[in-house]
Amino acid sequence: MKKGLRLGRFFGIEVNIDWSLLLIFFLITWNLSTGFGSMHEDWSTALRWGTAVVAAILFFASVLMHELAHSLVARSQGLPVRRITLFLFGGVSNIQREPPSPTAEFLITIVGPLTSILLGFIFIAISGIPTDTLLASADASMNVLKGLGPIPTLLLWLGPINILLGLFNLVPGFPLDGGRIVRSILWAITDNLRRATRVASYLGQGIAWLMIGTGFAMVFGIQVPFFGTGLISGLWLAFIGWFLHSAASRSYQQVVIRDILEDVPVSRMMRNDAPTVSPDTTIRNLVHDHIMRTDEHSFPVIETGKLVGLVTLDDVRAVSRDSWDAKTIRDIMTPKEELIVVEEDEDAADALDKLRQRDFRQLPVLRGSEMAGLLRRRDIIKWLQLHSDLVNA
């Protein structure tokens, strides 16, 4: 099930908004309205909040441009990009595969921070405030800022925040952009993506623990250069560190999994003797003769030797029990045209990507137009358990 809202498509890429974005949107808006009020005491409440809302919207539009830059360069390198999701910590591009080379990864990665930094300087430039004014003493620059209208004020907030966003992403903590740049360099040196990912992941986890420790130090009143002190700021920094640590560990595991499954054909792990059913079987017979007598959750539907659909336990649950005798499998199955299928000689790594994309438990496996077997998520998990060295990595 998808969480959040679909914003639309940009350059053919679906853009979604996760519900967690609403929390950070409110916090940014509230913080800005307070800041604008202290700087511009003559502004009305409506003007303060209105300027804050516009600034927050433009900030997340800037984050979207950052992610679009990643995605468009990824597509130019032959990588499919399914969607971009804006969420609590900014945004993430759902690039379907690892880059084909260290150079491709470097190009895909570096364009994001450069886009944010460039946007920052553009916002500052169009604000119309001379650079020497901004670099003057704190009192002098504050006097200038107090006399600005709403548009220059929000532009002068958007400029530095985008530059800061770009620089933060260059922190060498995998899977931040800086960490991916480090991985691309290590990959080029070692010619081993898995080893480069492991080192970059350890570096990312180390930086994450440093952020967590710094955050808790701030909570207990210690003044940290640049970050300051305070309960909210400290907890927020620790939370970001925790998220980075989890993401670094997960990213390395994904590379290991793909490394294990790559070049392994689906036929090596699919179930050849998957029980099949006829489309004219009643739902009651499906339940009593098939579902209750096996541990299967899905059944390929075969007619005259050809795959015509797939029926699952969830399809049965959606039908009233009173209709079990009147309805057949044909009435509730997912037809073949709507199924995601794989060929028996397809890479298991690509098959796993398909399972994840739609959150499926199984995929029908074809040999030409004929049914060859059924690949279940648990079959892949069993293969990984037998061949994985994740525990020892």
C-alpha cells in the first residue's frame, strides 16, 4: 500500500509526498513565521505566515529539483527511475539498480549537491542584496535585513538554506551523496562494488554515531560549535544520525543481496511443481481442495495449458462467503495481462526488484508463453540464507 500523496509526474518520473513531510513542513513554517516576526515587527500575522508558507513550499521545490537532477542523470546512464518521494528528511530518488560504473555513480551523485548550491546562489543573486552587504558586520547586515520586503526576505532565507543542504549532502556518510561519492572513488580504486560499499557503509555508520553522540551532548547542555545546544536541536541531530546509521546498514545489505542473486537464473530457485487451478473452479472448491490442503497463498490459473491469470488468498478474502458457490476463479483472478511475470532465464536479482516494486509475494515464471513455475519471495529468502555471508560481513 502506498503511503502519502501523488504530486504528479515531472519529466516522466512519478513524484510522491510522504505524510511525514507534513510534519517538517509545519515545523519549518512555524519556525519561519516566528523568525520573520522578530525581524519584521511591523509585519501582520497574515504576512508573516504567508511568507513562511511560500518559503517552505519553495524549499521543498528546491529539494525536488535536487532529486530530479539525480534522477535525470541516472536515466541518461541507462538506469530506470520509478519515482521520487519527498519525506521527513528531504527526498529520495527510487533508482532501480546500482550504477553500471564508478563514473556513472559519481556523475549521478555529484549533480544533486551542485544543483542545491547553484540554486542557493541564484536565490541570493535575485534577492538584489549586494554580497558585500551580506558579509558586513552582524549589526549592519541585520539593519539591512530588517528593512527588506517579503520577497527579498524569503529569497535570502532560501539561498543559504539550499547552500547548506548541498554542503550537508557532501558529508562523507553513506548513503548521503558525499558517501556515495566516496564509494565511487573506492569502487574505481578496488574495482569491487561490494567492498567499496562495505567501507563506505562503515564510514557512514561512524559519522552517524558521531551525530548521535553530538545530539545527546547538546541535550545535556553542552555547547557544540556550529550546532549550538538545546533539547530540540540535540534530539533532531540524534534522530538524523539514527536514520543515517540505519540507511547505511540497509544499503550495504541490499548490495550484498544483489551480488548474491546476480547472474543466478530464476529457474534455479523457482518452484517447478507449483499447484495450478482451472479458471472454472468455484471459489468454494478452491478453498477446500487447494488453499486448505497446502501452505500456498497463490495459484497460477491454467487453461488449455496456458497461463491465464493468478488467484491469491487475498482475492478470496475480498469475496463474501455467500458467493463462494456462485463465483468461479475466473471472476476474481488477476488476468495474465495485468500480472508481473519473469522468464525462467531472467536474473533472480531483477526478479527480486519486481517483487519489491509491487510488494508481491510471488511471480509466475514463463517459458515462452507456457507456465514454467512460480517464484516465491520465500524461495529467494531461502536461497539467500544458504548463500549469504551477511552475518559475517
